[in-house]
Amino acid sequence: MSFKYLRRVGLAIGLSVAFTAHAAETPSQEQMWQIIQQQQRQIEELQAQLANTNVKVEETDQKVEVAGDMIEQASFSSASGASSWSERTRIGGYGEMHYNNLDSKEELDFHRFVLYFNHDFNDRIKLVSELELEHAIAGDGQDGEIELEQAYINFSFSDTVASRAGLFLMPVGILNETHEPNTFFGVERNPVEKNIIPTTWWENGADIHGELAPGFSFDAAVTSGFDVDTTGSKAFLVRDGRQKGSKAKADDLAYTGRLKWTGMPGVELAASGQYQSDVTQGDLDVSATLLEAHADIRRGPFGLRALYARWDLDDDDVIDASDPAAVGRDEQEGWYIEPSLRGSLWNIPGKLGVFARYSVWDNNAGASNDTEFKQLDLGVNYWPIPEVVLKFDVQQQDNEGNKDDNGYNLGIGYAF
């Protein structure tokens, strides 16, 4: 409705008045005043209708514009392959409970409860995180700990090369990156990777990883390093020098690399190494070098794992009471071999596996006396479904110069 329309309405009213005046007696002054007031009210009503119409037109234009934006955004999302937040977020985890009946202890412990929370921002940028509660209860005076084992952003540069930055598991050994209880034999993680590598081991930093050629992959990382004790019973023990990403001292960083071959189905061959120029973070100037190699093979029902790892700690200064060689910890090494057999048995649902593992490790390999630990494990795993496992094993130690720790272990674990 426009001003031209109002003008026509006013003209029609005027003609009507004129016609009425011609057809009847001339109205009085009072009647004329009433007619004028009535016309004024009609004009005001028409103006209000016009204003309301303009507002509706503006609202309609705005709605059309918003709808257009939504359609454009939907078209862009569809074209770029974007999806909802829930479709790009994944939650998982694992847990395990152990019963240990050994010379050293007899206890029932919910050892680990772990949650994964991962999110794909897009096809190239992803978040990976892992939060763990150990031993059921954490806090002052409790045995448990709450640990953030992973929290990093992964950037994919191409189909074969990517990089990550944040808190991540070190690319060393068999178990360090893949240690869900349904992925390995035995209730406890093997003592060589636990005490020598040392699994589980994570650091703050950044890396680049990818595929060199079909079947060949690489990792190269710069991270926070160890901060080992220099005195006491734990002096120069690598495992106790892990900083776990908590206000990690960065006076001296560590450099880690790995080459891996998986060119045959069910076969992984890998070698890794790390160098840190001072594992005391400025206290004594003690360098450390790790060399590790392993084979992880599963062909049909047959499996074999074998691993060797060695640390060399070197103090450039004159050997004295504070040197790692003085306490025999300038060399720390270990190895194990683990054959296994897994498959279906009669009419029992799921999978049944048996294994044997022989482990030798020594955190005081540089000492003149015999400080080796030797352990034989025999056991069985039962997977009613792939995500759940029941475990039983017997361990027997023969440790010259060290106290034996014999007995058996029971466990249940899951992963999803």
C-alpha cells in the first residue's frame, strides 16, 4: 500500500461527500466537522495499515536473507564433507583388574581405568587424548594416580605424512603405544618393556611421522626428556626419571626416531633410538642413548614377539661417587622372547591362547657383580569376544644376587 493508493481513497471520499451534498441539503457546520473527523480517522487507519505492511515486508526480507544464508551454509557443509559434532567425536577406553599371588605381594587391584576422547575437527586436524586412573583411588595418602597420558593435535599434511604436537606416547617398543589388555599375553606387562624402555612412557613435544615407501614408516620426535635422580636407591634409574608432562624441565630435550616395516600381513619389524645430552637436566651432565629393536609376528594361529633394549649413560666428567658407572647403572638392558598359539577350541565360543615368555633384564648391567633378573612366564588368555579377555599365568624367577618373586596372577580386561 502506497501514498498513491491513499490519494485515490481520499479522492473517492471527497467525491462521495460532494455527491451527497449535491443530492441532499447542504450539511451544517457541525455535520461538516463530524465528516472531517471521520475522514481523519480513516486516513490514520490507512496510514497504520501501510506502516504495518512495510514492517512485514522488511521481516519477510530478513527471513528470506537468513534462509538464503542457511541454504548456502548447508550447501558448503555438504560440499566440504562436514558432519555433526557427534559424528566427528569418538569415546573409548580400557580397564583391567589383577589378582597377584606372589612372594612379594598378595593383592586384588583394579589396576587401570582409562578413557579416550578423540575428535576430528576436519579431515586433516584431529585431537587424540587419553586419561587414566590407576589403582582405583587417587589423592593424598592413596595409592592411585590420575594421569593424562595423551593429549595432542595431529595434523595430516598428505596421505603419507603427518605431525603431532602436545603430549603423546613415545614411538618405542611393542607395548608403549598399544597396551590395551586384550592386545597382549599375560596379566602384567612384560618386565623388560616396563623396566628398561620404560613402558608406559609419554612426553611433551612434537613429531613428524609417515610412510617412506609401501610397508616402511618413520617417526622423528623432539620432546621433553628424563630427569633422573642422582643419589639414593633410585639414582640413574631411567624409569623413575620420567617427567610425565607435568611441569617437565626442559633444560635438555630428547630426540627420538623409529623405522618400522610392516610390508607383510601380520609382521612388524622395527628399530628405535633416543638421545638426550643430559638426563639430570643440568645437575651432572650425564648423556643417555637408547637403542631398541623388536619383532612382532602373527601368522594364522602362531605368534612370536621378541625385543631387545639397551640404555647407555655416560658422564663426561671424572668418575666419582655421583657417576652412573659408580653404581653400575651406566648400562641398563634387557630382552625377551614370547612364542604363542591362539585359536578356537572345540565348541567353546571366542578364542583361546597360550604363551610362554622368557625375560632377562638388568638396570645395573654395568656393575661387576651379577644383578640380572630372569623370569619365565607360562599362561593362557581367553577372549569370549575380541574386546574382553580373561587371563591366568604363572611366573618363576631365577635371580642370582636378587630375591626371587614367584607365584601366579589372574586378570580380566576390556577395551572399546
